[in-house]
Amino acid sequence: LDIEQAVKYGKKVLEPGMLAETNQGILYVDEINLLDDHVVDVLLDAAASGVSTVEREGISFSHPSRFILTGTMNPEEGELRPQLLDRIAIHVEVKALENIDERVEITTLRNKFENSPEKFRKKYESENSALKKQIINAQKLMKDTIIPDRMVLLVCKMCKELDVEGHRPETMILKTAAALAALDKKTELTHNHIKKAGELILPFRIRSLPYGEETANDEMIDRLID
């Protein structure tokens, strides 16, 4: 509620909230697994409908809220609610590097950035521009991407074999594979694109492991594709 408007003019006016400001953008949530239940419910409603409805102080107001939801979490601090887990397509596990040379490189780069952020940005400006151009070109190419029927059948068989929850994973894998293909400047999906997409989407949704509990996820997906 806009307090200034309320105090000065006696009007009940709502200020744009976070879900209004993030419309057509990216909403990043740190420690997403620690969100209060009522906040998760609001996020799920907005993510599903693309609209956020605010009802407060006798005011009812709706506004568009379409966004890409991203989050980070430490699994040791608690699990993600199943409803929210189902809405987030891609999961990436981040681990500390074991290689000493790589750790030294990361530490050195971080120190350089801290000492001179502008100089650091300029040094990698050309690489960032090239990556940006690659992504923009991929976005344009995606509308021409062909998803063969045999790939749809393959993805559906994989999800059935792995006993994944619901039907969203099939769509998520095909969309992710199409994006990977476009990034590779390809207009048709390959088994490799399906494999990479599967490794990002399936591991967190598998309810049963057909090759034993110790089977690595990437190895398991390789076998299914073969």
C-alpha cells in the first residue's frame, strides 16, 4: 500500500510489487527452499496463470506477471516443496572443484574483479558479446526447430521407464533439447540434445531406478537412449 497517498490524500493506492516489476523478466530467489508456504503459493499461482492478484486493505487488483523463475538452495537446509519442484524445469547441481589449478584460477579471477571491476568487464567484453549474439541467433532459430515424432516417442518412453512424476517432464525435455539444438545452430533435435536435456531435468524427478540405486544418472539416461 502506498503510504504517502494514504496519508496525504486518504486514497488506497497499491505500489507495484516485486511480481509486477518482474513481469517479462527473471525472478531470482535465494534459498528458495526456505520460502514461507504462503509466498510459495503466490509464486505458483502467478507462474501458472501469468497474473498476480493482490487483495489487501479492501483493494482487489490484478496485473500481468510472466517471468522466468530461478532459484538457489542448499539441500542440507531442507527440501523444496513438491509443487515448486515440479514447476522448475532445469536443475543444476553445483559442486566445489577438486582440481587445484582450477581453484587457483577462480580465486585469481575473483581477486582481479574485486580490485578493478570495470577493467575486468572490459577484458571479457568481446567474449560476452559473442555469447550474447549466439543466444540471440539461437532464439531466432528456435521457431524453425523440428522435433521428429521419433524423438517425442523416445522422450515419452524415457519418462515412462524412469517412472517420473506427472507429464510436464516430457514437454520440459523437448523444449530444452530444442534450445540446445538452436544453440548448436541445428534445426533438428538429435539424441545428444535429448540426452543433455534429460540430464538437466530427469534426475530430480525419478521415483524408481531401473538399473539399481548406484547407477549414475547420465549413464542411466545413456542406456535408455541406446
